Amino acid sequence: MGAGLARFQDRIALVTGAGSGIGRATCERIAAEGGSVACADLDGSAAEAVAQALRAGGSRALGVACDVSDADAVEGAVARTREELGGLDVLVNSAGILHFTHTHEETLDAWNRVLAVNLTGTFLACRAALPHFVEQGRGVIVNMSSTAALKAHAWAAAYSASKGGVQALTFELAVEYGKQGVRANCVCAGGIQTPIHESFQLPEGADPSLLRRIMPFTGFRGPEDCAAVIAFLASDDAAHVNGEFVRVDGAMCA
């Protein structure tokens, strides 16, 4: 991972959803390239386990229990990152949840929970980090969107709506804060093997043929492929990339 690269030397990143999947792979990639990483996750034990593994490999890392839908918890995660690691240069919003159901059977509570984590959680983390980025005149945000924001994914109305919102929010931040030294981009992942992907079950009575629309013809890939793109966008190699979305989906949406 990132052999020979040191793009994050003297850089500090906060990654949400760090306990597994794309979030964990991103923490590992940034650390492998010399970065210090605050690993934040709703599951504090999982976050600390990732941080311990990074520290065992010689990296500076911090485990943080954080519910991204809780504004105080998010502010606290940003504050701990700055206090214990010495600053904040990169924010990666990877925390997310997903469930599948027929839209006419979706409950309001389930709808609100998905949007609270995926969209509001992304907003809260950006809101907490932006004052520090503006003050220091530089900062990078990488948000996790999804191919669900680009191409219809059946039985995922709340998830699709939340990821479309993440993409729109990313574009807005890029324009509003671009002249203040802040870049904001997002990754639209598809066909990536994560705990969310592995927990997929068709709702009762669903038409399985609808799955063909979202199956990558090159097969599913590991989260490290997505982490590599996130690391690029978060690094100075992408200094002139702002307000962009990058598909990591094996041509699913081509």
C-alpha cells in the first residue's frame, strides 16, 4: 500500500467509519504514506483496534468513539484530533449505513436514521472541520458518495437520497471554500466488498433481475481500491481537483 510514497508526511487526517471497510482501508493507506490518523467510528472498540494496529506499525494514530449523527460527538472528535495529534489537514467522511426495503414499506424512523448518518453526519463533520481549515488556509475534504447517487439502486431509497445529497453538498463546499484553500471532492463507490455489501438481502418479493443493473462486470473489489483513490484526492497530487466526483465502480455506470 503506497509503497515508496510519503504524501501524508506531517499531515493529520480524521477518518469516520474507520472501524471497517473503506474507512479502515483509508486509515491504513494514509498511515502507510506517513500520515497521522484519527480513526473514528460508532464502535469505539473497533476504532481503537484499528488505531492500535497502526501504532504497532509505527504510525501515530488515535481511536475515537463517535456517532456522526450527534453534533457534540463530532465536534469532540475534531477537538480530540487537533489536541492529541496536533492539528487537522484532511477529513474523510466514510461513515455510512444502508438497508434495503420496498420504498412503500420504508418507515420514517429508518429513513431519518439513514439520512442522519450518511448526509447529516457528513455535514456535521465538515462543519466542525471547516473553521480550522479556513484559519490555516488549507484543508481537504473527501466524502463518500455512491453509485446509488448516479444510477438507480432498487430498494435503497433512503440511501440513494442521502448519497445524492452528499454529492451536492460536496460541490457546494468546493465552490464556497475553494478560494480559502479548501478542496472538497467525493468518491462514488460501487461493487466494493464491505460489511454493508456483505449484509445485503433482497426484500421479500423483490425482483432479482433488478440487481443486474448494478453488478460490476469486472467483479467485486476490496476496499483498498477505494482507499487508493481517496488518498489521491486527499493528497497534493490532486491539488487542482476540486468539486469533483470520482467513480470507483469497474465501469458499472459507464
